[in-house]
Amino acid sequence: MRRTEVEGKMTANVLSRIFTIEIGGTPTLTFEAQNLREAHELCHEQWLKDDLAEAKSGGVPLWDGKAKLRARMALPDESALFTEAKNNGQPSDGLMLVYLVELDGEEPPAEPGAFPPPQT
């Protein structure tokens, strides 16, 4: 018996859960996975570790390469943030990561001419 693509996507949506990755105890990002085992596997992905080491919040990398990455079920407010971002974002077949911390470079650009301060 062959399943169609539509059935597969519907089944995946029903079975997926929202998880949070904590870095050193700080809830940092949310994502969807089929189960906790799959969520734990994401913590070991090198591309994710690279991204977390490069991304910064307040000038500090999200991950220092040493802190423990831990996946857990998302709390209700974290799930709500993920769902809101998913509903407002572009549809994608890829893995969607929603950061729970403010990333550097995400804030609106400064007013033109604001920096450097005028010379007197």
C-alpha cells in the first residue's frame, strides 16, 4: 500500500511535537520533532552546534562549545511562540528553528547618520 504525499504530511503534523533546546539551562530555541529521541539527536548535529556557536545574543555566542545542550518538551508559552512564528513564516519543508532569545543583528538598523557622533 502506497501513501500519498498529502497523507504523509498530515500524519507528520499530527504526530510532531514541539521541543525546546536548553543551552546550559537557558531555553534557547524551539523546533518540531516526532519524539524526544529525535529531539535529542538534534542536540548532537554538528551543523546546529556550528550555528549556535556563531549566533550571538548581547555580543555573546549562544553556545561556548562546552555547555550542555539538552532537548525537552516545550513549555506552553514556548510552544505558543513556535506556533505563532510558524504561522507567520514562509512555508518550508525543512526544519524550522525558532529562537527564544534575541539574536544580535535582528534589531532594526540605526538611523542613517546616527553613528559616529558628530565631530565638534
